[in-house]
Amino acid sequence: MARKKIALLGAGMIGGTLAHLCALKGLGDVVLYDVVEGLPQGKALDLAAAGPVEGFDCRLTGTNDYKDLAGADVCIVTAGVARKPGMSRDDLLGINAKIIKAVAEGIKQHAPNAFVIVVSNPLDAMVTLMKRLTGFPKQRVVGMAGVLDSGRYRTFLAWELGVSVQSVQAMVLGGHGDDMVPIRSHTTVNGIPVASLIAADRLDAIEKRVRGAGGEVVALLKTGSAFYSPAHSAVLMAEAHLHDNKQVLACAAWLEGEYGLRDLYVGVPAQIGAGGVEKVLEIQLTADEKQALEVSASHVRELVEATDKVLASA
């Protein structure tokens, strides 16, 4: 059986980390694409030399040509400008919409059968644009957000309780922005409802930190945004597809009536396997959580409309 091929669109900090993780995990051959000449080639060459040391054996290629995406089983899109201190994800809309347009056209032409995972911000608008421009079915275009946001939620809860992060089960749904929705009602610590262990005011503070965690990293780094955790999150989704393990993950999936939402990408629990996004799981939400999800979805619609205006005026 031929090895799988993973194409990484964008060779910045997330892209380079993705290439490293794909090699370490033996997911398949990796092609790293970027418009900057030398950048993907240099990172691929550097990583290739680590193969004999670490023991991974895959082909790592850097390129500035979309033709090298041919035959890709998975495309992970990180292309775009990263946030700077004081910027929201939404501030990136105008610049990144034009970049994603070019990337989508490249994927459509050269990797028409790929499962596409979008990481670029503002996430919900960019994954919508990717689906629209490629024309791929909803099962094959998904946004990475909920895995990362849920990871942050689990981390902060584990720190609060002084327990292993592996003991904390939690999900963050909705748009990937300041109005994302931590689902407290389904958050447990080895089956124990989190509200039984942490006071409501502390949970409020932790969830506020979750919503602002990306900005917290940006403020600390000053010259970039998070890259380790987004890369690990995207690779988890790629693994679920390539290994067909039917993993249930919070991710931006195209909704057609689920949660009362239609024709929209919103973060929800979804099953990912060989068929891509194989199923959206509808869970019971509290009245407050349902209202928060609707508010978050309305902001996603605004972002999508703003994207349309940007591209129409280009």
C-alpha cells in the first residue's frame, strides 16, 4: 500500500511544527508549501536531516508550486497572516481571505480528493470560503478550532484542581472567537461534574480565560501567535481521518439544521473517520449554552458576510 501524503499549506510556525509532528508520528510523506521562496525548502531539508537521528522515514518536500500537492490525502491549511498584539482574529479577515482564495484554487486543481483541515483565522469565515471555492462536499472540509479551545479549557481546569489533564473531559463549541462557548454542563473530571468541584465564580473566570487564551499567547510572544497547540490539534484531526478511528472531536463543521443552525460552519462535536466529517453529534445544552451558541453563530454569519464584501471589492 502506498504511503499517505499530507500537504501543508503555509510553512510558518504552525506549518513547520505540523511537518515535524507528521514525520514523528509516521503519518505519511509530507509536502510543505509556501509562497516565500526557500522557506518551505529550508524547513523540509532541516527536518529531513533529523530523520536518521530520530528514526522517522518519510519523504519531506518543500515547494512553491501547487502542482506538488498532487495526490494529497490530507491538506492542512495554515496560510495567512498571524495575529499581532492588540489584534483580534477578525482583524485578519481582509488579508487572509485573499490568501485562502488562492490556496483553495490550488487545492481544487491539484488535490481534488483531499480531506481539508483549515486552521487559518478568522477560522469560521476561512473554512466557509474554502468549502465554497473548492466545491468539496461538507464531509471533506472542516475547521480546526474546538480541539484547540477544548484543550485550553481542559488545561486551565486541570491546573485549578491540581489533577492530570487526562482526567478532564471538556468541549468548547461555537465560533473560534471571543464568544466561543465552553460547555460546562458536559464537563467532567473522571465522570464527576466540574460544577461539583469548582465554584461557579471560579468557573466563570476560567472560561473567560479560555475565550481570551489565544490573545494571551499573542500578548506574551509579541511577534506571533500560538503554534504548538494549533499544530497538535490539527494533527489529531488528520490522524482521526487517516486511521479511520471515528474520533469525536469539537470542530467547525457544516451544519444543515443541527442545533437549529443551517448553512453555516460552527464548532460542534463531530465524528471524524475515513469519510471525513462523518457525523455531527447533537448533545443536550442548557438554555444559557444554547443561547450563547446562537449568539456565537450570529457572529460567524457576520464574518462570512464581511468576507463576501471584501472579495467582491477586490
